[in-house]
Amino acid sequence: MQATAQDHSSHARASEPASPSPLSIPLDAETRAALPRVAVSATAHGKALDCEGVGLSDLLRKANGLPAELRGPALASYVLVSARDGYRVVYSLAELDTSLGKRQVVLADQCNGQPLTDEEGPLRLIAADELRPARWVRQVQSITVVRAP
């Protein structure tokens, strides 16, 4: 059965009301303490890491940056992660939605049982399932959700 334009427009309207765009995600310790802790083991540049933090999708949901059901135009939204040293990466909101896939991205505040050093932290984004750590971010300074128009 072929979908019609009317089917798509009603599908888009069925999504939740969008929050403001861009939406700055709070990274403070109090916000993160209210979320479940997640452990992640990974290797970056030949160095094994056992880290802990919060799931990025959990943090986004808490801040209303990731709707309960991602659909329609929201599927074109993205998350911009910026570091203190100017490094920036983008993740699509869809790839972070755990209802669509099993990708685990963790905002870590400690590795190998220790708080992150100033060179690494205070927060570090880790996507353990990526073949190269190119979208891992040390010194995370801000996370922003940008909604598709």
C-alpha cells in the first residue's frame, strides 16, 4: 500500500509538541545525579577505559530534548556536542533514541575508578560501539539539541 501526502502530514502532527530550538541541555552534577549510572568499557587510541556516567539519551529525555516517541520532523533533529578546546561533533537525535536502536552513548565523569583529569574532563562523551573514537568528546562544555524546521 502506497502512503499518501495526507498520511505523512497526519503522522508529523501526531508527534509531541517541540521544545524550543536550540535547546541547551543542563550538564550540572545535580541534574546528572538524578539519572541512573551507566558503565561502559571501551578502547581509544590503544588505551582501555572502564568509565561511568549517565546515558546521553537519559540526559536528553530529562531535559525534554528527546521526546518519548521520536517521529515525523523530529527525526531530522540533531545534537551538537561542544568541547572546551573547540572540538565539536553531531549525533542525529534518531541515532540516540533507544527505542530506535541499541546505540549507547555515555556522558562519563569518571574512568578507571577516578574522576576525569582536567585534560579529559570534567565530562567526556563515549560512544563505545563506534569503530574510531572520532565522535568521542573530551572536555565536554555544552550539549545542544537543534530541532529540524
